[in-house]
Amino acid sequence: MNDCGTDEPGNMLSHLVGDVKAPASSPSGQTLQFDQNQYVPGGNASAISLADTGFAYVPQACEIEACTLMVALHGCYQYHGRIGDAFMRQSYLNEYADTNDMIVLYPQTTKSDSNPMNPRGCFNWWAYGEDTAYAEHGGKQITTIMNMVDALGGGAGGTDPTTTTTTAPTSTTTATTTTTTTTDQPEPSCVTDDNYAHTQAGRAYQQGGYTYANGSDQYLGLWNTYTRSSIKETSPGYWVTC
């Protein structure tokens, strides 16, 4: 995030939607997570270099009334699996969302070193993989994002945005929580260790001197014996931070 003493988010929003109210001093809504796979054509997010999990920021007012929908696409190297929630917290969009009745949808990519080749976790702006229609109707990532928009009520086939907290994609957070807490399988336990030990045990990997959780690619910090992190295995080979 750039901090140059100017209000670029406010300038951008004013250009896009007209006059906006001053931002809140701090966000008071909630950030919900959902399964992106269900919005991907074919159901496999990683096949088009998208992460399994996406996020949406919902102001308190938008839980009971219709709101504007804003889609915020992060930059290269800014996906959740690498920098956590920094883009969602520090882009200064949630503060404006609170006072201007806007839901902010934060789709997420992930890095891919194979096909599609996307080692920096960028959105598809140069036709990586086989998606030559990346910038057109029918582009796989664009279609996925529009499916999310429709589910939030922002597209032609969507439902009333006032039902945001009970319809996809935000409702998938509730469904996921229910599934993990009501099944007979025990809750995955957290493993706390230094990042070097995590990589040696196959729970994480290192790249460029930094450590990332296997499966989710979540950023864990420096790769050494001094930096410790807590992670858990939610499915075979898929580790996330606790």
C-alpha cells in the first residue's frame, strides 16, 4: 500500500461513483470468507490460479438494507496467501464502505508455478495458462468474479443485496463453519513450531527466504529457526494459519 499523504481511495471512489461521504475512523463491519470454487466454471479454483477462499467486507448497515457493491482486485504479490489480510485492511476501502453503504468483494488469486504459470499471484491480465479470452466475456476469472457478483445481488441474475448475509458468497462462511463444527471428525489441531521445522516436516515450504504454508500458500514469515508460527491441516496436505 502506498502512503503518500493523499487520499487516493477517496479520489478513486469520487471518480467512479460521484460524491462520497468521509470515511469512518475505523471499520465496524465484518469480513466474511467464502469458497471460491463454487463460482469457478468447472469448480476448480486452482486450475485458473485462484485461491480456494475469497472475502467480502460487509458494513453493519448492509446486513439489513440494500448496498452498493464494489469489487476490489489486489495486485501481484498481494494475494491473501502471501500477505494475509493486509490488502483488505490497509487499502482504506472498508472505511469508505462503512459510511457509504458499500459491500466490498475481495476475490483472491494464488501463485502457480505450473500451468497456468503465475508465480506472482497476479490476476490474469496477460493470458496466462490457456485462457486466451482472459479480457473478454467468457474469460474464466472474469466469469468467476461475475458469478460472485450475481450471487451478491449485483448482477442481472442476482438476488436482492439485502439478503447478502444469507446468500452466497457470504453465506458460504456460515456453511463452512457449520460443517467443521458439527461433523464427527475432530477439529484440526494447531501445530506450533519454528518455520524451519515446518518446512522440514512437510507442513510448509520456503521461497526466497520466506515461509509459506503448504496447500494454502499462506505467508508465515522468515524462514529460520527463530520465527515461529502456528498452522493446522484442514485437509490432506492443506495447511492454514491458526
